[in-house]
Amino acid sequence: MKIVVASGKGGTGKSTFSANFAWSISRGRDVVLVDCDVEEPNLHLFFSAGKSESGVTMPIPVFDTGKCDFCGKCGEFCRYGAIAVLPEKIMFFDDLCHSCGGCRIICPKEAISETERVIGKVWDAPVDEHLRLITGVLDEGEPNGIPVIKAAKEAAEGNDLVIYDASPGTACPVIETIEGSDYVVLVTESTPFGLHDLRLAAEVVRKLCIPAGVVINRSDGEDDETEAFCREAGLDIHMKIPFDREIARLQSRGDLFSVAMPEWQERFFELFEDICIRTGGAP
Amino acid sequence: MKKIAVISGKGGTGKTMITGALATLAKGDLVFADCDVDAANLELLFEHEIETTEAYRGMQVADIDQDLCIQCGNCEEYCRFGAIEYRDERFYVDPVKCEGCAVCTLVCPADATAMKDRESGKIFYSRTDRGPLAHARLDPGSGTSGLLVSEVKKRVNERAGNRDLLITDGPPGIGCPLIATVTGMDAVLIVTEPSTSGLHDLGRVVKVARNFGVDIFVAINKYNLEESVAARIEKYCEDEGIPVVGRIPFDPMVIEAIRNRTPVTAYDCPAADALREMWETLASRLERG
Amino acid sequence: MKMCITAKGDTPDAQVEERFGRAPFFIFHESEQDTYTAETNVFADAAGGVGPRSAQVLIDHGATVLITGQLGGNARRALEGAGIEVYQAVTGSTVREAVTAYRENRLNRIL
């Protein structure tokens, strides 16, 4: 089973939820947790474990200036502005390149070949015998995280239960993470900002036809508007995590609150069992 | 006109709340722009009336003319984004996966593929009590784009006239949308919070802002939630020569105010006091700058 | 010598545009003949990579000097690679004023 944890808005506590959720489930069965928030991966801050690392690459063009006659067709074709052709020199902007391969196809002199460029890495960390953490990390200054998300998802293939932590927002990386999953947990906070962004996220999962439920984080009990929206949108609210200074403090130090507060471990496991019933999977 | 952008490396630090507060505290005529186009929230804090709505067209998308298609499969073979689907014995473009590279138009022997404009969001121009507001909404699944940010800024500049101050709510992160936001500003106010990830992301966004020769200021939101980390942020700013102009305490009234769709400065509370103090420091520095 | 000035309009009396890649117009000035030619920047509304693509326009025109407001990182690299000198215009000045200021060595060189 594949469960994605997503949120429309940044800073709702999505990663805190994912880490505690996965850790609590792993007390009862094997889990692989995948950090797909490749621009700001931080699940690893919650767990200390040795890790292995593999590089993620994407193809980029190499120009053979012996064959090139500087006709400029490649630069003209590239819709990302990654190639500028000077009278006797080619300039290539690797951070603008999307690896579409078009320049190589259009070159009339066959002067363009391809090489692999490292844009990030995947960490694989066995936290303990029941929990494995896979982290996608996009290198600083790289604009496109999709290949890193794909590589992190691939590394988790073949496991019975995988939990994916998506990046915030509703842009391409989130879609890439959500596609092909069985259930989405939307983490929100009960402010108009949180609700506004929850609406956008709910719209995405509805379009992708994936069942979803909501967790309200930092709830202060005044959740009427969020509850009304969820009723209207047919989304069940699975859990409310109250605003609590102790939880906030544990979290900003990088500790799991479900370790210090064992009652939460049970609640997270019950939530998992509930999702299993909804999706028809066995816990 | 002075131009200031409120930005943050990390999402959820209280950037929009602070932008809203600045808008109520600043004297004189204002214009504002919400450049956080993925999650535009500034409009929620101000009663506004939308005056104009325009379609935003981002990257083009490929389209296959089924009458011309000869089913050779070249497009599917060469597309590196998996955006060509084969179903019911026909080839289709998945617009979510298409990155607009146009390689399919290169390899199609039948001229059946073409690039088409697509609407990927909306740009709004609204009227509020505090001045004109330009804002936008990107359709879910569309890539973030510096272009949409530039379009929002263009709208606001067109209407700025002789106003005194432009306040911009920027996007989180350090990518293209942020760079498009900071371009042309006089100053940036970076909103951070006392957590390890907050400090980490502050360092990244400062590095980017330095390239633009803008004045850099920092505000620490909820500074008393973890004072040891707040102290590390203060130390970092001192070492970098960046003034910390605001220290806003954690205050339940902040959430209350957001729920009432009102800037927090409308209330008498510790956070509002801190924001007023912050604005005075900031205003005198902007004046000098 | 041919220089390029980024502009908000298509005449020498238009204001200098402070953005390079997204400038609505490029105005090319031939110093020997003292002529001005305006060209619409077709990349002003492109989704990405506008810096290098606009630099390509200057390269194709053989301009050796650029007067503008601000440069992004990629535009800077492309212009540097092409050996184009870049000067910063005074905010609010017109294209003609910027050219005069350049001749009188009053502009700040940024590249």
C-alpha cells in the first residue's frame, strides 16, 4: 500500500506528522518512509541512522566544437534558453536545461552528444529493523526536483507499505509524488490560510481520483470552517493534533513527540488501521 | 516610490501575516502585490473587489492532431517526460506531464504535433481599502514560474503612479519565483522562525538576496517559542551584518486575527506591539536608505 | 560601435527598462551614424530562460555595449561570455539620456 502525506501550504507540520506516523506504524509492522520534499528534505533530522548514498543524474548536451559550425539552430530550438551560440563559442546553462534532448536531434552536424550531470542524491537509511527511511535530496541551486523524486520512489519499489512525504504546494513535484498512490493524507492547520490551501490540495487529489482524508495540525479547537469544508468536499477528518507547547518544543529540537507521548503512538496506529479499512488493504 | 518585499526561505513562517501588518502600519499611499503565486493568501486579509481578471499563459503544451497522426509512435519514443500516452489505439498528450520542450514536433514525420498556448492561471487586479492589489492564482499542477511573478509585478507597476510604497508578499524558497520577486526591490524583509530548519533556510535565502544589492532586514516570528535557536539566528545576523528589525512573540491573537480576516495590528496584543515597533525601525531605515 | 539599451517603449525618448531579459523593447544605437532602431523583445513574455535568450539577440545584432537596470545570473554569464560590457542606467532616465551619460562616462559599469 502507498500512502502520501501532502499539504497545500508550507509549514503545516506535514513532516512532523509523517515522521511520527511512520515511526508509530513501524512499532507494529515494516514500513518504508520516503522523503519526496527534495527541496527541503528534513525527515532525516528526526532519525539517526547510518545511510548509503547514490547519485541522481540527468542527461545534458555536450558540444563538439570541431564539428559545430555555430549555425545556432540548437539555441533557437531550446525553449528553456539553455544554449547561447556565439560566433565561435557555445554557452550552455545547465540549470536551465530540462534534458529534453531536442538540441541533439536538431543539430545538422551531429555535433551534440550527451553526458550525465549529477543534480541530487538518494539516501537510504535503515532506522531500525522495521523502519527504513529513503530521502531524495536536490542539490542547492538546482531548479528541477522531479528526477530526484522519481529516483527516491524507485528506491522504495517492491515494499508492502510505503509512506511518501510530498513537498508543499500543488505544483508538479506534488503531482509526481501523489500519482499511483492508494491514499492521501492532507495535513492542514485551522486558519483561513490553511483552509485556502487545503482547498487547492483537495482539488488535486479529486482530479487524480485518489481517496483522501484530513489531519488538522496545531488545532486550538476552533476548526468549524475547516470541518464545514471537509463535510462539503466529502473528506473525513482523521485526527486533530492540538497546539501544544510541549509538542512544538520537541519538534523544533528534532524529537518525535510520539516517542515521548506513547498515547500518540496508538492514535497514529489506529489511523493507519482506519486507512487500511478504507482502501481494502490488510494492516 | 520605495519597494519592499517580504520573503522567507521556509514556508509557514508568518510572512503573509507580517505583510498584512505592514500594509496597515505604513503611512501614505500604498500598492501591493502578492507574488506568492502558488498559495496566494494576502487577499484573505483584505476586503477586496476584483476589478480585472486576465488569463495567464505559461509554457506551451504539445497537441496531437488525430486526423494527421499516422501512429508511428516517434513522439512517445522521444518524449523524455512520459507525456505521450497510448490508449484506444491513439496517441495523446498528458498536459500535466508535458514540459513544453517541442521535441515531439521535431520527430513527427506527419506534422501532426504542434505547440499550443495554454492557460495555466489567472492574474487579478483588485481594489482594497489600503490601495490597489495585484495577485494571481496558478492552476494546480502547473510549474511554478518566475514569469507569473513578473506579470503580477508588471500590473502593480502600471498602477503605482505616485504612491509612496510598494509592499510585496514573496514566495517561499529560493528558486525562480523568488528571484523574480526580489528583482527591482529596494529592500527585503526576511521572516524566519526559531527552528533548526528556519535558520538553515534563512542562510540560503540571504545568499540569494545578496546578489541583488538590496537592503536586507530580518524579522524573527514566534521568537520566544525556542529562545536558544532565536539566539543562534541573532548571532548569525550579527555576523552577517544584517539588522534584526523585528522580534514578534508567539501570540494566540495572531491566529484569532487571521480567522477574522483582519491584520493582527487591529488588535491590542503583544504581537501587534512588536509589529508596530518593527515598522518604526524599518520605516526609518527605508527613509535613510 | 553598436550598443543596446533596454526600453519601456520603442523610441529614444522612452524610459530605460530596468529588467534585461523581460524588457519590452531593445533599442540599438549606432554611435557612428547616431541612429536608433527599436526591436520588440519576443522573449519578454516567455516562460523561462529569458536571460540567455535575450543575450542571444544582442549577440546576433553584434552589440558590444548594453545599458540596462539589473541582470540575472544567467544573463550575466551569457553577456560576459560574449564580451559585452554592461552599464547601469540611472532610474527614470530616457534612452537618449542614458546614451549621453554613457558617452560622458557617467554610468556605473556592472559587467
